[in-house]
Amino acid sequence: MLDADWVFAGVHSQPLSTTLCTFYKNIREQDLTGDSYIWLGLIVVITIFLATTIRVVKENERFAVNRMGRFIGFRGPGLVLKMMSHDDWVRISSGDRGEVVAFGLAKFKGIDLPVEAQEPVRIGDFIRITGFSENKVLAVRDTNQTRTIACEKCGHPNIVT
């Protein structure tokens, strides 16, 4: 493939650099032709695609990725490409509270994640995230084990210890 020759939409017209320069000149002069509209549309589509797929994950956060209800893994920290797919992406961070539902498994923000508890915990205990390992959440037992249950009649909160 030649360095400056590109084929766009099956039409070989000019080198890419010449086409982009012409596009920029036409925009400045507001004399848009058919090719200019194609380039403008392409730039808009690429900008929208990048704006919806690039996510920034902080150092103390991860994206937990579930595919069809099954935990796949963590994504982050740093720049993450969140592609449009059937995956559920849930942002979790250090300090989030969850509940142990099975040995080595806890529910955080509605999804089940593998957990490595740093102290003994029982099923039903609340835990807090302290960090992340390769594919597990590092957690400790939460000191506040109270639960809030809504009243069935009126919905007011009841605290159960």
C-alpha cells in the first residue's frame, strides 16, 4: 500500500492528506461538497463512538464485568474501552459495602463477586472492600452489622441489629 494513497468508500480520488486539507479549506470557506459531508459525518460518528466507549477508572475503583449473570473479571484502573455488548459493567470502589452470600462470594451493588476475606466471616455478614487482587475483591468484616428493613404496610425503615 502506498504511503499517501488511500481508498475511501471504494472511490480512489486523491491522497488522504490532500483530501483532509481540502475538507478543512471547504469548511473555512463554507463551501461543502458531497465528499466534505462524508468526512464531516465520519468525524461526528468517530467522536460519538469514542465519547461513549472510553471510560476513566480511578486507582481505587474497578469495573466488574458480568456476562449473562456470570462474573468475567475486573477492568481498570486507567483508561478502559467499554465496548457496546451484552456485558453488565458495574463500577465498584474501595469502601463499598456488600453482603456475604456464600463461601468466597459476596453481593455488591446487585452482582455476585468472588471475595477473599481478610478475617473470618459468616454468610449474611456485611463486608467492606479494602482492595482488589487479580480476580477477587479483598474485604474485611464491616463493624456496622445493622440492617434496614422497610415496613410492609407503610414503607418506613426499621433498623434490625
